Amino acid sequence: MATSFKQIEENLKNEARKLLEDQKVSLVLAYGRGYDENHPVPFVAKIAADVENIVFNEYCTANMARYLVRYPRGTKMAVAVKPADSRAVVQLIQEDKVKREDVILLGIPVIGMKNSKTGEVIDSKTTCGLYNPVLYDVLLGEEIHGQPVVSPYDVLAQYEAMDKDARFAFWQKEFDKCIRCYACRKACPMCYCDPCFIDQNKPKWGEKSPQSHGNLMYHLTRFHHLAGRCIDCGECSRACPVDIPLYLFHKKVARECEEMFGQAAGKSIQDKPVLVNFRVDDSDKILE
Amino acid sequence: MSFEPKILGIACNWCTYTGADLAGTTRLQYPQNLRVVRVMCSSRINPSFIFRAFQLGADGVLVGGCHPGDCHYNTGNLYARRRLAVTKKILEFSGMEPGRFRVEWISASEGNKFAEVVTEFTEQIKNLGPQTKFKIVK
Amino acid sequence: MLKKTAIQKISDLAAQLMQKGTLIAPVREDAGFNFREVSDANQVDLNFYNTLMSPKLAFFPQMEDFVRYQTGKSVLEAVPVEISLKPAFLFGVRPCDVKSFEIMDIHFSGTGAVDPYWQKRREATAIFGYAFDVNTPADGADFYSTLGIGAADPEGSDVFMMKKSDDLLLKAVTDRGEKLLAEMSGLTDATPDDLKYFDETVAAGRSFKTRFTCVEAKSVAKKFEDLFHKTPFWERISDGCLSCGVCTFVCPTCYCFDICDETLFGQGTRRRVWDACMFTDFTLEASGHNPRTKVYQRLRQKVCHKYSYHVRKYGVISCVGCGRCTRNCPVNIDIFSIVDQAMKE
């Protein structure tokens, strides 16, 4: 039986208060009250009194790991992490963006999260499908077991079965909707480059105007940059104002990486990201 | 007029490019459709080069590097192998014909292999026809 | 002049407008409704609350070509891009969005430096306003009544439309609207009952309440000026901000743009593309210096521009309370709450 959201909120508040009072951390990344119940905002508690503003409910979907890289190295932080978010923290630790000893993970097992834009339950096919965080220091609710195990990659079958021309037409239609607001890269916990390749002028990798070719360049390269790093939280697709199913492509790349290199992103802090690593016995078959 | 594809070749300085030189000095015949760009190592290749090449009108892209284990920088091509494998999967899932992108390990002494690969790849691209999916319409 | 037609017959109306010129109307798309140039009269759909993107794109498209040139050729051979002056009809604009055009006019023509692209489009376009339904509560993100805009204000439109059960009432507001309605066939004259309903709805729209806080332009502007240096306040409200460009792109009163030269195959185009003050490189200078590197500085700029600097310079708040930024923000940051909190600070 999953712990209620109310109980998790209570535990989160208590834990945050304790950490801030004991000065174990200088900030706690959690969720705060938005303009109404269904629209919580990411919230940073900096003093114990801030803790009263913390909320947690089924609409708290934002990936708080995204904010870790915003603070100077060495800042002691606690972060509320749902299953996918914990993978993001693991991945950031692998990439040495944040140190394990600087971050305290307040793990939250979740089920039945809802999208605050639509009010609907988030389809687990669009996310990593985990119920429990992979890494945590404190668990704020009981681990969830006995739920159907959903493969995060099942959703791909119908797209993989498509004819390549149809698939190209599908992606072209989706990318043509892009308005280049860059919400996808900004919502992504793994997108921390400054400047992003698409903002560079010399060399200019792609057009800044929202046309097919610039959009294609931006998205394909972004998928590539996230290869073996995407932790499948689905934030990019939820952030997208024009509903481009970015998660599909990320999942596809993640699956290929997992099959080729035998390692999924953000599962263990001992791993090295697959594309900055190699094995001498990698098969040449992967190039075929 | 028959279709003459434009093929971008990206060759590593130490092996494939030297191999191409050898093919030239031994006067091996191979199609002229390949335009070679020399890079210091196959791991120098940013995947965006490949996407961009297709956008700017390449009908095919051929990447050449040292045989795994023979890299001038010891491990460059081992990173490149993983990276380019991902590039290939991305191209494929986006709807591009998989045959338009190819990676080959060609050493400095394999002039004949270079000529063979180029001949075969050009033939393959000819069969696939012009690349229109990524190409930016003028 | 007040006319009416059955809601089901709006495609007839649309078809007539399409014969006269370009029709830009709400069309249902994957992510919601958007104003698009209509090619098939049946696409026009008035069953929307409000569109995803604001109607500013009818006058100020996200991408607009100015000059075409060829590399290696003389500047004198560059060709300016002419815009067509076909009459256009912007159909189904909500009252708060109609108000936004008035604010945008200040920037594109009111200050003396006239933007010919905006100006020409604006002159060529007749606006068909469309009242919100005053009998259903407003979306939780909207706050146009805070800014003194009614749910059914006909001002600013050429023709103002509203629903009356299965009918659509069309009222000519300007001379251009009168002329347009007179030329339309298939409309019936409204009954005195309809006339009464129209006036009552406009009145009801004025007292219709969305989220409301007392915002007086001068005092809110002063408040934000005083708050400018209170960094902790700005840090607190921007802690969650991702600094993406969604809010500015969907905003009906955001007008920042970038001029890009995009050259491919020797053919170049100088074009204007929307830019956003929320982007890191928005203020990046050629020297490499960036005066706004922090998220709080950028969010502060956005809020203060709308609620403070704009008031000081032009006397009006540059926000119409349409709620798009709030609805589409990936992390639910709400400009209304920011203003509300600032006033209490």
C-alpha cells in the first residue's frame, strides 16, 4: 500500500526542517504552493521557516534534479526525488556535476502522478516506469511493490514497426510544430551545457528560426547528446507547449544504448556514462 | 543523365586518409563521387557533422578510421565506434535510410580496401537514389 | 448593426470571408487551438476557451523575412521582401487579446518609429472579437479583470461576436465592421431580444470576475521600482523558473525579436525571429559580457518590464491577463502571484 501524498508531504517537511535546523544542508529542493492546488511550483527552502510552504501532491511532477547544477560546487543540498529524478541525480554524480557527499536524496516512491496541465494521470509508458527511487538517503514513504512491471520501451513497438518513410513523415510533422522555446532542454536535468550548441554562432550548427531544418538539427543533436544519459523522466515532453512526443525518441536511443552497451542511464554511481567509455571488445556489429 | 550521388567521406589522418593516398599512388580506380574531409581522428567527428552533411545535400556519408586497437591516439576510435553507432540508430529512427551512413575501418596499408569500399558504397547510394529527407530545399 | 447566424453556419461565414481575403481563425491542433490561415472553411472552430499561441502572430509572425541577398554580390543587389496587402480577417479573438493589439501598437507604430510590417498587416486586417462565455467560470489562470478588461468588451474589434445558445450574434463596432456585415449574405437581422441580450452580456462581462487583485498602474510600477534591488525576493520567486521561452512566446504583448542572417547555398535571408528575455544569450554582448546571467535577473526583467518600466514610459501595464504564460509554464510559475506577492512585500 503506497503512502498517501499527505503523509509524504508531512515526512518531507519534517526531514527538510531537521536538515535545515541542523545545518546539514543550506537548501532543500522541493515543491511549494503554486497558484492553486493543482499547480505546485518547484520550491527551494533555505531556512527552517520556509519548510511550512513545502507541499507534495500528485501534481508535483517537476524534476528537482534539474536545479542541482544551478548552485555552486560544494553547496550542501537536499533534494526531493521521485524514481526518475533519483536516476538523474545518479547520472549527474557520474558526470561529476554534483558530488555524492554534497547531496542528500529524499526519496519518494510514487504512483499515480498527474499532469498539472491536463489533470490526467501520467501514462507510465511516457516515463521510466519505476515506482521507487534507485538511490536515496531517506525514504519518505513505503516502497511500492506488487505493481505491474511496465517496460519503459513497450511504447516503441508501434513506431519501430513503421515504414521508414512513414516514420520520417511522423517526425517531420512533430518537429514542424516546434516553436523553439527550448522548454525541453531547460526542463531536462541532463541539459546543462552553457552555451547549448544551438545557441552557438561560430560554428552555427543549425538555424535559429523555427523551420523544419533547424528544428530537425536541434532535436536530433539533442537526442544524440542525451544518448545513454536520458533517465526517462518525461519532463521534456510535459514541458513542451506544443506536445511533441520527445520521450519516444529518447526512449529509442536509451534502449539502443542499453542493448549495445549493456548499461542503462542513472542506475549506479559507479558506472561511467556509456559514450565517454568503451570496451575493447565492443562489437563492430553495432555499426551495422 | 544517370544519378551521380554526392558522398561525404570523413577520414582519419593516420589510417584511412593515408589509405586513400595509397589507393591513389597505386592508381586504383574508384568512383569520383566521394569528397574526402580529413580529420585527425575518427573520434573528432561530431555527430552533427553527419546530420548537417545530409541537410546540406550529401546523399551518403562514409566515415573511415583506424582498425580498433590501431588508433594513433590509442583509444580514439573506440569512443568513435560507440558514438557513431548511436548516430546510426538515430538516423535510422528518424526515418533516414540506414544504408546512407557507413563506418569502415581502413588502415594506411589498405589502399585496395579503400577503393573497394568506396566503389561498393557509391553503388549502394546509387541504388538508394537521391537523398531528399534531410536535404534543405533551396 | 447587430446581425445573427446559427453557430453551425459559421463555415458559410468563413467561406465568405475567405473570398474577400485571408482568413485567420482558430483551428484545432494537437496541443490546442491556434490562429492559422484557413484553407478550408470547415476548419474554423469556435469551441475553444482560448488559443495556445496568442493572435499576435497574425501581425508579428514568429519568423519574418526582410531582405534576401546572395553572398559575394553587392548590397545593392539585395532584394527587400514585400508583403502582400490582401485584406485579412482575424476571426474569433478574445477581448483580452484584442486589448493586446492596442498595447503592441505603441511599440510598432506609436512611438514614431513605425514598423511597416506590423503597420501594413494591422491596417489590412479586420478584427472579429469574440466574447468569453460569461455564464461559465473563467480558467484558473486568467486574470484579465484585474487589468480592467471585461469578458465581453467590444472595444478594439471591428465586429464583435458572442454566442447566444445556438446562435452567433455579430455586432458591427466600427465603420469597417458595418461595411463588412452589410456585405455578408446569409445573416439575419437580430431581434430586439438579441439586442437586449448583447447589451446585457457586455455589461455582465464588465462585472465578470477572474482572479482579481487591486492593481493600479502607477502604484504597481512604483512598487516594482522599489523592489528592484531586493534580490532575495526575486530569487525566491525565480527559484523554480527554468528560464525557457514559453511564457514570452505565448504572450500577446511580448514583442522582443532577434535579427538573424541565415545563409544557405549562397542564398541569404535577413529575418526577424522572436526572441525571449528569458534566454541566457538574450543580453549577451559581443564583448562576451552578459549583464543578466542569473535566472532571477531575467525573470525580474520580464515582470518589471511589463508592470513597471512600461507604465513609466507609456502609462499602461503591458499585460492583458490572458493567463497563457501561467497555463503553459512547465513549472507553473504565475505572473499574477508574483505581482500579488510584490504588492504585499
